[in-house]
Amino acid sequence: MLLKSLSRLHNLPLASLFSPTLSPKSSPHFLSFSARLSHSTTPNRSPPHLISASNATAKTSISDSARFARTVLFVPPGVDADDVSEEMILPGSNIVLGPYAGDSRVKEVEFVKSSARARDCPKDNKPEFAILGRSNVGKSSLINALVRKKEVALTSKKPGRTQLINHFLVNKSWYIVDLPGYGFAKASETARMDWSSFTKGYFINRDTLVAVLLLVDASVPPQKIDLDCANWLGRNNIPMTFVFTKCDKMKVSKGKRPDENIKEFLQLIRQNYKVHPSWIMTSSVTGLGRDELLLHMSQLRNYWDQ
């Protein structure tokens, strides 16, 4: 059964932590955000849109597998929770692969431009994925791993070097957007405010944005600045996927494994989300999650194109 095979699917004891990630067909990545939800005051039940209005016994007749899918997994458009099987779940994630997934190969990539303001970004209406995270989270390394080119996004040992909105065109049809890293310690307060202003303007005004890939360092305990960023995106209904980076590492001084840090992060995020965003584990060193993330991006992109 799907429920019994969880440990084999993810190799991590994470699944019992998540709220539903099913979404209405009109928006495959709808985020239901709620200010400080409490486990003691919020009943543990499926959101109303998951219950059939024509079947008064839907709550009691739902199968264990469907209940599991609706309470743990990101079920994309075109997939019914009752039809989810373990083969459909991307390893190291809560993401179900659906019919909109297509060719995810990166055949060519080119740098297009850097923009200091959202209104200066490309205006060709191609879909795009914004990559966001703390300045030392491994954004450039992830981009390089996705496209398998070492110099596409320049890596630097000094955090905060990327302070513009950088567009990279993939297969001449969609963009990867490298956004400035937030929270770099050596930047002045004025620089941090300027970054916040133009980056937030990009999120709110960019109609071609398919989803934000919010990178979170799994090698360290949850950071308040990451939680604050995730909650801001949620409050503004910005679609996102958590991409946990450095899952091959464990900083001995911190004392916790990446899976333990991920568990803690998702528990904290759950306090503010009725519907949990999708998430995936990655490593730019070992290639963990690279192909799976590209498949997930393909199904979001192809649905957006409809």
C-alpha cells in the first residue's frame, strides 16, 4: 500500500508532518496562508475544497491511500488523490508527478540580461522560475547543476555578490531567474532596503512568474530569515517550492543531520500554512534531486502554458 511504502519512497521519516498540498485546478500552486495557526485550536481535517459536495459520506469513505495523498503530498493538476501510487512520487520530496510533466532536459542556456528594476526585465512573456535564498545557500551552485554548466551563474566565496535580477533563457522557451541573496551580513542597511524593495516589486508585478524556488540550507537548523521570507511569499500568494540544499552535508558543530533540520523547518512552516508548499531535497555536489526538480518544474511550466 502507498501508506506503508513511505519510508522506501523518501528514505526519511518526514511524511507525518505535512498538511495537504492539493490545489484547485485554477491554480496548481495555490498557497493557503494563515497567521499563526495553532494545533490546539485548528481541527485536523481536510480543507473544504477537498470534500465532494455531492457525496455526504466523503469524509468517512475516503481510502487510506487517498487520505495519505491529501495530507502529505503535492498532488498536481490532472491527478486525483485516489489514483496516486508510489511510483508517481518523486524521491526525496512530497511531489507527485502528473500528466503535465514533459521533456525536462536542458539542451541550451544563455544569459539574457541583468536588471536593476522589475520593469526592466524581459517582456517576451516566457514563463520563468525565480531562485531565491540566503546569499550563502548555494543558489549559483544549484543553477549551475541544473543547467550543467559551471559558469552560467558565477559562484563566489563572498556572499551578496549578485545584486541584480539575472535572466537565463533555457531552451529558448523559459527562464531561470537568479535573484539577489538576502541576509548578507556585509551589506549596508541601505543596500538591504534597496534589495528588499526591488525584489518584492518583482514578485508582485511579474505576471510570467510560474513559481519561486525558495532555497533553504539543510545543513543548518532553521533560520528566522528563511521563515520570514517564506511567510512573506505566502501572505502575498506567491507560488513556491522549498528546495533544500546541501543535503549531503552535516555540520558537526550544529549537531543535526539535514533530515532533522528539514523536519524542524517544515514543522515551523506548518504553523502558518493550511496548505503546505511542495518541497524537494537537493545537493549540487552529488546531483541529488537535480532531475526530479527539473521534472517538477516541467509540470508547473506546462500547466502554466495552458
